Amino acid sequence: MLLGPLALSWPNLALLLGVFAFVGLAARQGVEGKAWWVLLFAALAARVGYAVEHLSSWPNAGTALLGVLDIRSGGWSWWVGFPAGAIAALFLLKQEATRLLVPGVASLAVALLPLGVQHGLTRPAPLSSKPAYETQMLQYLEAGQIRPGEVRFADLPKPMLINLWATWCPPCRAEMPLLVEYQRKGYPIVLLNVGENPGTIQNFLQQTGLSARVFLDSAGLQRAFQVSGLPTTLLIGSDGQVIARHLGPVNRGQLEQLLQQLK
């Protein structure tokens, strides 16, 4: 979803709306300060729950801890967060904890609204023919290569992940080592650079020490897939259609979840 120059994913929009609704209604009950502590405790528990749930995805405990602290990519286990928030409310407010019941239920209802809109907008429609971009040629660069090669989109292995990115995008740069790591492991990950020339891409790869195959969006896939913000990661099915999309940087757990759907 675009909010002026800001590209915001629907789950993150749902989270923000839920937070504002909860705090606003809690302020009417006269418990705004303690509501913020309840939110903080619930969010921290949800992040820790997510990290523990995907513990096998992280190479070590230190990386998992950093993943908990870095909330840019999202990833929450609310089945852990909501009970933790309720316990915090009981601890902070004791008998008056019921004053947060209405704000909690209302904020949950508000948060579900954008998720419902997302489901309606992103639900794939049945197609009677293959998409036009199936026949388009894509240019790609190997490590150290200046002159691009070419391949038809239809000839790429499917299902696959397509990550749309650019070197000027800080979140793209942050997630790139992880994506390159999994690409080099043999996973079908297409790193699709949007709007930059081969020299800029190779300079970035040399500066970061990354060795990867990078595709150029010579077929207009950003427009075809209706990608509004970077980075965006798409799960493409065997029919060339988008099965799932993730706006923003992916962490290791989220990438593992997407790759599981390729099987």
C-alpha cells in the first residue's frame, strides 16, 4: 500500500492501526501510560516467540537475537504476544485490567480490516492464458560480467522466488547477503534489479563482496507484477502467477517460510 512516498505492507498497516486504536481507547479509560507498557511487553513476547518458532532457521543464538531486535522485516507470533500482553495488564492494573478489554478487542477488529482488504486485493484470479511476460527476454549478469546475457522468463525454473531490489534502497542492501547465500545454495531465487545499469550493479557487488547472478528488469516485470515498493519478494508458481508477496526486507525465518512453499 502506498501512503504518499511511503510503501507500507498490509500487515504492518494492520499493526499500526491496531496500536493507535488500542492506545487511543486506553487513553479514554485513563490508562494510556500502562497501555504502552502492555503493548511493549506483548510485542517483545511476539518477537521472541517468532524467533523461537523459527530457531532452526538461524545459524546461531546471536543471529536470532539480532533478528528479534530488528523489527523492519516483521515476523510476529501473536499467539505468544497476546497472552503475554494479558499477563502484563493483570500485573500492571490488577483488578482494573478489565479497563483494557474494550480497547484490546476494538484494536484487534481495526487491525483485521486491512488484512481483509489485502486478501480481497491479492486473491489470484483465474487466467485463461499464460501472462504476456512469459515470452519476454530477461537480461542477467554473472559475477564480474559487464555484458549481460539473456534468457526467456518462461525458461526460468519454477516455482521460484523473485526479489525486486535496487542498490539505492537501504533495506534491499541489508537483506542482499541473505538472499545471495540462499541463491548460492541452489535455491531458485531471482534477484531482479529495477532500473539500474550493469556498471552500477557490478560496483555494488564488488564493494559488498557478494557473488551472485543478478537479473535486469528489461521485461517490465515490476509493472507487470504491480510492485509499488522495494524490496518486494514474490513467490511465483509453476504457472508463472504470484502465489505470495512480501513487501520489505525478509529475515531468515520469513525466507525459509517462503522457500518451504516451493516444495
